[in-house]
Amino acid sequence: RMKVHFYGKLSATLGCEIDLEVEYPCTIAGLRTRLTRTHPGLAEMLVDRRVRAVVGDEVVLDSHQLKPGDELDFLAPVSGG
């Protein structure tokens, strides 16, 4: 299982955290695809390249291989003036 945290607009829709059953090997891209299938209303936000994936304290690419015990954060872009 993996804890996935959401920030910004994503947390308003999904909540701050979900606990997912994950089959390894799994990439960030694979997890994004899975989340868009289970939450189709978020597909546009989740595939936005400005939504960053963070594992530990490191921003990672979609090709990043997740490992058991990882915690994943999705950071939505922030807008302001």
C-alpha cells in the first residue's frame, strides 16, 4: 500500500490523502493513469505537466520507479497575483 497526498486544487476534489494498493513495479506515469481511470473528473488536472510528483523531498519525473514504502505527493500549480 502507498500513501498519496494531494495539494492545491487536487486536494479540494480528492481530499488530502488516499491509501492505494500498488503493484510494483509502478511508475509515476502509471499511477497518474490509474488515478485518472478511477477519478475521471480529475484527468485533466492529473495529466497536466505542471502537477509535480514528489517522493520524499525530491521532485521526480513521471518515469520514476516507485518502491514499497514510498510516499507520494502531487503538487498542483499555484496561481496568484
